[in-house]
Amino acid sequence: MLNYLKGLTPHQIAQAVSRDRRDFLRAVTGAGAATALFSLAPLKALASPRGRKVVVVTFGGGARDEETFMPEGQENIPHLLSELIPKATFFTQVINRGILGHYVATASLATGVYETFNNFAAVPPDNPTVFEYFRKDLKRPASDAWVVAPSNGFNRIGESGNRSYGEGLGAGVILPKRLLTAALSSGGRVEYQHLLRDNYETPLYTPELAGNEIDLEQLAEILKLSVSDFTAHARSLASPDELSVYVARQLMRQLAPSLLWITLHDIDIAHSGAYSLYIEGIQRSDRLCAEIWDAIQIAPEYAGRTTMFILPDFGRDSDSDSGGNGFQHHRTGDPLSRTTWMMVLGPGVRENVVVDRAVESTDLVPTLGALMGFSPRLSQGKPLMEVA
Amino acid sequence: MLPSELSAEQFRAYPPEARQLATDHVALFRELPVSFLPILLHEVIAYDWKFPAERKDLDNQLAYLTALPAGELQRAMAGFAKVRLSPELEHFDWVNAPEAFSDRLSAYLWATHQIDAFHAAAVDYLRRYTEVSPPQPPPMVRLGIVVLGQGVAQNSYPLFRKLRPQGVYFKQVKPDNGFNILLEAVLARAAAHPIPYAHWYIDGGAEQAVSCPALSRVSYDALASVRASLLSKMEKAIQSGIGGPEALRTMLTRVRPEELGLSSAPGEAVLNRFQVSVLTEGSGTQIFSTSFVQWTAREALRRAQPATLLARFAPRQRQRPMNELISGKPSNITLDPQGSLLDADMGAYLTWVNQQRLAGAEQSSFLVWFEDHSEALAIAPSLPRGTESSSAIDLGGLLAQIT
């Protein structure tokens, strides 16, 4: 069911979204118009620019409705509410039926299959990733698909272990925190805080197995960025996610990849139990999403031809489930921890549209396939017709 | 091994009271599915160090299961019996390592998409059990008190937003001698009903010295050397390549109080085991005092089910920024009172939520006070909900209204 909310203010949209998801349809006026709109031609027929690019931003360490779109949480996401939602098609119910661990869940987002490997193991996804489908089907070079991710295990996310795809067909992976650690190897580090910040749920344990991950020298070569410039800039940043976005912008400037996947992770500080830091993480992610969108608009290679997807990998536990501890974790598998949202922006994407039907996080890859023209054969999801 | 193959001899490594308990119930254990029994044994093996409320609950569960006729026991276990396990899990030494089994079972249930079915089976089991053996309210009306905001001079953050719909928001509280008034009230309750582990005082900083054997006290500062010892242990384990986060967790669950400099002497072992569990099972409790207080209060309520709980938050250390990380030089630890206020505000709400999960919730009272300031919120059956009061009142007067 599609609901067309054009004419409503961002605040009104947010209010509508923040109501109980099941009551959402009743809260929206103009359902008849929505039905009529739904019968229009598929969106891809409206706009299919050559050289289309896609930027996917995921939040590793999801944010709950009550700290985002519920009335008391809206103060934390001013950029999403005021700048991005008015330009977006917004999916209010994105269900993740898989394992609620960040690496395995992000890998599931990237393969369109609920992966079942050990979240803490440095293993590639079993099923082909979106990067492999994209590169193989469209015969794109390695420089055209990149992942910028936190360093806790994500080094294998660029390509799968699938025999028909896999080695040599995936995305390059940049782990900015790992690079920073390497750059500082002779300088020592603040011990425990660093470990905590590196992986909040399980201190340390960054897997050592190699993937398609670039090293410091490659970073300098690819991004035209010296190690000293990299560390000097990092010094001015407040968080690992800011470092990731900095690296992503460098990639956009130097290589302009057609498929860029950025996984933010600051929000996952919630595992430390410090609510204020979790809120800061949400506020920072909100700001960084707007900065990425703004960067897209001013980059000649991206402006006017880029579709951006923003979605948390999953939610967090509700306060009411006794098996959890509120916002701190995502262990219960309750509806709140499995349900999140997604917004899609870009040329041809209808603005101010809210989609309230339940979709699955595995629908992302088929949607990207429909949008970019590749075939995600092994994906379990379905293209989201509202944007694909 | 299958449960039907169990014998009393297999519990010889259990602590004394746990061994006796297990031996007394071998016949029952033989009838339980392997997806359920290790979880029960996980509770049994810790029997010697459980709080009285936990012991009573475990005794009641065993009595409930033992009394069920064969057909009803089968029905009560039906959801668990349907869970498919891997051969590795079935052959695991779940008798002696039920905790490790539980961790592996959890991972397996997630990976095989059986976690929801397992959760439903657990909910169904608990419903059946509590229908027969409902939890009993405390001997006196339960009172929870949270004190927060220490070190904050001025604040613009709207406090108690989540709790306001539940009670009265007092805007003109006289803060004079406030904490002492609250502590005295807790001590009076402990003296009136000196039941072991029924009255708790948790402090995120240095605890105020009191002499009251019936008051269980836990504080962040008192555990400073224990925390340091634990962090050192974790760091060594990580550097030695222990084998991953799950192996680290398993290692932590096996840490005994004496390994961290705490006594295991009778009389101290139960509380010290509890304190170690807060630090080894709670995420962030080793680093942030606000997480420590919230998690300790949660676990005290869940496990000891106290009649009185006083939890006082203190400023936690500030999160280290990236430039400190880069400098490689540990700087002096600075505190973050304002951030801690937000942490504690959520912590107060979660404490109330956890209190409301216990028997007698409809009669219980709750008070949260912004330390040394004029804001407080009180919840009690005698008070209206979602209202404000501008009347001048001291904390003694507030307590009188809710107890």
C-alpha cells in the first residue's frame, strides 16, 4: 500500500510515521489518491538516467523508533526529518528476520539472503553480494564498487564464498579504524577505551583474516591521500563514523564508484549502556546522512544521477521485554529489535511518500538490481516496486 | 548424552548444595528435553550462591515440574521438545558446562531460525508455572529510590519524561540534607525487616558509610581494584589470542571472586559472586559507573527481588575522543556529569520498569530525585498519574506520601 503525503509538512509526516505502525493507514488522509497513484507506470520508466549511481548507508547498531521518529525522539534527527524525508520515499516497516548481529545482518543486507554464519567470525557471506552481482552482470571494474565499514569483522563483506562469484568480483573494502590503527602502530594507543570503541559488544577481536581490504599504501594510492594527511585529518574528527564518511567522500572524489556502501557504527556505543552516548550516536548519524546527501548533490559525478538508501540494519530491544535491557542491546528478537525503516532519495524517486506495508531487509538487493540493471539470482527478497 | 542416561554420579563436580539438589531430582531430569534441561541445570549449578528469592523460585520450579503427571509434563515441555538440535549440541557436556551449552544453543537457535519458537516455548512454560506457583509480594510494600544528577550545577534537559505519565512531578523539592533523609529511610526499613538481601544500597561513586548488617551495599568505587583486575585479565586473554569474543565470554563466566581479590568466605560469597557477575555479564559496567548502577539495580531487582532499593548515580568518565586515541597517551580521566545525567534519567526509568515486573507491583512505590536540586518524581498507588506539583516539600515529606 502506498500513501502519498505530498503537501504534509515534515513534522506531520514524522507524526504519522511515529504512530503505531498498524494504525498508520488510518492516520493518513487521501488513501484513495494513494490507490490511484499506485496504478501509475513503474517508476523506473519515469527516469532511468545513464550512469546511475547508488549510495547505501546502513547504521550498524540500529536506533529505536522512540529515540528517532516518535515525538520525544524527533529532536535527535532534525536532518532526517527536515531535509531528507521531504525528498524521500520512506518505508516505515522494514523487518529483519535474520540473526541480529551487526556483521551477519549487514552481510544479509548485502546478499539479500539471511546469512547464518557466526557473527564474530571473519568469514565471507555464503551468498553472492550485491557488489558481485553488480560487477559480474554489468562487467564493471573493481574500482566501481566500494565498502567503507567499521573494522569489527567487516573485512570479508566485499565478496562472498560463492563459487560462481566470489574472488575477484567483489567490492574493495576500506576499514578506516583499522587503517588508523596501522598508521599509529608505532605510537601506542589508549588501551581499553580503544577496545571499547572498536567493538562495543565484544571488546576487541578484530578478525585477522584477509579479505578484499585495502592497506595503508593502497589507501594512499587510491585516495591520493598520504598517511600523514590521513592521520592528521583523523585527529580533527570526533568519532569513527566521521572518519568513515571522510574516507567515503575521498572515494567519491577520486574514484566516483557507481556502488558505494557505507556502514556507520557509532550508535552501537549503546552496548556500553550509556544512553547519552547512544543519543549522540543517533544525532551524529543524522548529521552525517545529511552530509553524505549534500556531498552527492555537489559532486559532478554524482549530482542528479545518484539514488541513496538509508537504513539501520535492525532495531534494538524494547524496554518492555524482560529478556533485554532496553536500548542497550538487540538480543531478544522482539518486534522492536527486528523492525526498522528505510528511506530512499534520488532522481525519479517520489518525494514525501510513505510506504507502510511491511517489507524485508532482504528486499534491498533485488531493489538495487532492478534499479541498476543486474540480476541478484540467489537473493531471497523482492524488488520494492515503489522505488525500483 | 541424553537426559534419560543421567545418573546422580554425574553431578559430582557441582558445589555441595547444588549437587544435593540435582541428585534429589535426577528422576525428573531424565524426563526433560535436552533443549530445556541444561538451562535448568545452569540455575541449579549456581544454587550455592543464589539469593533466597532465587532459591525459592528454583525450588518451586522443581516442585512444580516434579508434581506434573507425565502427560502434563510432556505438554509443558512440548515447545522445547520440538527444537531441533545439532549432533554437536546433543553430545556437548551440558551437565558440567550448562552455561557454555546455553551460549552455543543460543547461537544455534538464531542461525537455524528457531529462536522465536524457543522464545514462545519459554513464555508458555513460564505462564504455566506462574499460574500454579505465582510469585509472592515482598513482606512490606516495595520502595525503589533513584538519585541522579550528582555534579550537575545547571540543567536544561527535561528530566523524567518517561516516568511523568506514571506519577507526580514535584518542582519545588527542598534539597537540604536530601540524600541523608533517603538513606535514613532505607536504613529504617532494613532495621524494621532485617531480611537477608531484602534491602539494597547501590552507589555509582563512593558509598556513604553506614552500619547496617541487613543492608546489602554495592558501590563502583569499592570495586575499583576488582574492576582493574578484571580488565587486566580480559586484556591478557585477548592478547593471548583466546579465540574470539565467545571464548572471552566463557572465560569471564568462570571468573571466581577470589581471582579478583574478593572473598569467597561464607557470608560474603553470595554478594561477592553477585558483584563479579555484574562486572562479567554486564556490558559497560567495568567502564562507566552509570552503566554499573543501572545494571546492578536491574540484576538486584531481578534476582534478589528486594523490598527496598536505593540506587545513586554518580558521574561516569567521559568517552575518550578520537584525538586522544591518536595521541597514544592516556590522559587524566575526566568526568561527564551532564552525559551521566541523561544516562541516569534512562537508568531511573529502566529501574522502575524492572521494579514493576515483580510481584506486588501495583502496591509498590518509586521515587527519583535530581540530587541537590528541586526536581523529583514520585509514583505510588496513593498518587495521581501524569500530574505536577508546585508545593514546597522536602524529601521526608515526599517519602511520607508514598510509603
